[in-house]
Amino acid sequence: MVVTYPFLVASFFVVALAYSAVGFGGGSSYIALLALAGVPYTAIPLIGLICNLIVTVSGSWNFGRTGNFRGRLLWPFILGSIPCAYLGGRLQISEAVFYIVLGTTLMLAATRLLLMGGPAPRITSSECSFTGKLAIGCVLGLVAGVTGIGGGIFLSPLLLNLGWGQPKQIAAAASGFILLNSVAGLLGQFTKVGAGTVSFVDFLPLFCVVLIGGQIGSRLGASGRLQPHYLVRLTGLLTFVVGMRLLVKQFHHGKQIAMTTLSSMDLS
């Protein structure tokens, strides 16, 4: 699949509109598209986190002003996720390790997207310990900082399946979770690679279209007039294919390195 820049811009708009309607930032699909387009791996988390940040500012505001934000759903997870997102952004990892982590995360995120929909569970009194919530936040924050995926895509099904809130309340919590993790992850990424190493001007059209798409999608989603589950599932399928492609590519690359190493040992 050849990804042209106009296609990338149009895809980012659609992703932002669809994901923001359900409280997500769209990081998994942005990153999948950037990987397909051949963007350098050091720039991918930065661009993904910035797009997440732009979209979820709108989402947090639009879901919050309609009375759907519930701080009790969010703060225990945030305590663990924010410092770990920052540390994840600062981690120095090789290109091979980055793509293995990214490919695995994309496939998990895509599986979540493909399973979206169905009746919402009733609100229950089931509870998770504070330590458990903290640990979940730490893991999701670390993933957010390393890959640029905000983590809300994994948090929201947990909250929904345990019946800890209504869908709109959980969408508001996921949007806030992604927003704060994106800020922390960006700070970590900037301390690692520096703002001057990436030409953000080249990606300005992407930032503009996700701003517009995020505004439209979050407003429609908060009002209940847009529930784009089928569109989200379609982008989930693309994300799954990209994740699998990245893992297969790294497997073949590792196999070639192993064969080259064995050949050099035989010659010696």
C-alpha cells in the first residue's frame, strides 16, 4: 500500500472525527499510518502524541461541558500513568525494539477497536483496589510514552466492562486520560530527541485536520448524534494489518541478521 501525503491528510481527518466521537485520540491509527508512510521511527511517537493532544483537548472540553466528566473514574489511574508516560518518552530504545513494541501494541489496540459495540453493561459496585488501578495506569502510561498511543483505548473497555460508568462518562474519562498521558509522553520525548530534530512544519496540515475533525467528532459524540462504531472498526482493521506487518518485517530482519552472523562464524 502506497501512502501519499494527501491520503495521509484525509485519513487523519477521518480518524480524528471517528475516534473523538467515542472519547479516543486516534493515536493507534495515526501511528499506523505514519509507519506506512515511512516516517522516521524517532518522529512517530512525537507526531502521534501531538495529534492525540490536539484531539483530546476538544474531547475533554466537549464531553466535560455536557456533564459527563467524572473525576473518580480517572484520578487513580492518572497517578500511575503520568510519571510512567514521561519515563516511557525518555526511554532510549533501538529501532527494532520500537517496532516490535509498536506492532504488538497496534494489534492489541486494533483487537479492542474491532470488538467495539454491543449493549453497555449496567453500572455495578464492582471495585478494583487502589494499587490495582495504579498498576494499570503505570502500564498504560509507559505504553503511551514509548509508542505515542494515549492508552485510553485500553482503559475505556476496562471501565465499561466492569460497569463503572455510562458510555459517555467513560468516553470523557478516556479523553482526559489520553490528554494527560500525551502531555507527559511529549515532555519525555522532547528531553530525549529534542524539538529541533523533527520538522514540525512538514506535519502542520495533519495537526490542522485533526483539530477540525476532533472538534466535529467530539461535539457530535457528546450530543449523541454520532456513534461511528463501524468506521472505527474499519480503521481498527487497518491498524491490525499494519501491526502484523511491522512484526513480520522485524521477524524477517532478525532472521537475516542471524543467518549473516552464522555465515560469518562458518567462514571464520
